[in-house]
Amino acid sequence: MPEVAGRGYWLDRLAIGLSGLCLAHCIASAVLVALLASAGGILLHHSIHEAGLVLAIGFAVLGLGRGVMRHGFMMPGAIGGLGIGVMAGALTMPHDAGEVIYTIIGVALVALGHDLNRRALI
């Protein structure tokens, strides 16, 4: 890890990891729903998705907001914010393939925003 990155570098790495966990959760939930409808019901409970979105918003505000203040580039924050919006929109959809696809797109955009932010800090 480069020394130039500074104190907040870990936030973006943690947020990218959280995005990966969200992606794994979405794929695992879809597979489990297909295989075990009763187990999938627990993983697809709406409160799990709401809590995940709250965590994603918190990491985005901290990581991307700090990055904009330090390096001055708005694009990482804009891309991450778009991803958060797509993820929030996916919460309004019924639990089907459409919700999974939109959530994956949103998670990928948030991870891309954090990666761009991390690269701008180096």
C-alpha cells in the first residue's frame, strides 16, 4: 500500500469489499431461492436489504465524500451516488430477477466509484 494514500485509504478498500459481499449475497440469494425456497425467504427478507443499503450509503458518504474533499474530483462520487440510487431503486422492485440485476448494476457502480476514488488518492 503506497504511503501517499493517507489515512482514509482503507475506507475505499472496505467499501469495495462491502460491495463484493453484497454481490455475493445477491447471487447466493438467487441461487438459494432457486434451490431452497424456505432458506431463500430468510436471505431475501426486506430488512437485510435495507440494512445493507444503509451500510452502503454510510461507506459511500464517508469514503467518497472524503475523497472529493481531498482530491477534488467529482466523478468517483457521482458514479458511486448513481450506484446507490440504483440500489435504492432496486429495493422498490419485487423479489425477482429484475431486482437482482439492478442491485448488481448498482453494486458494481458503487464499487467502481470507490475504486476511482482510491486511484485518485494515490
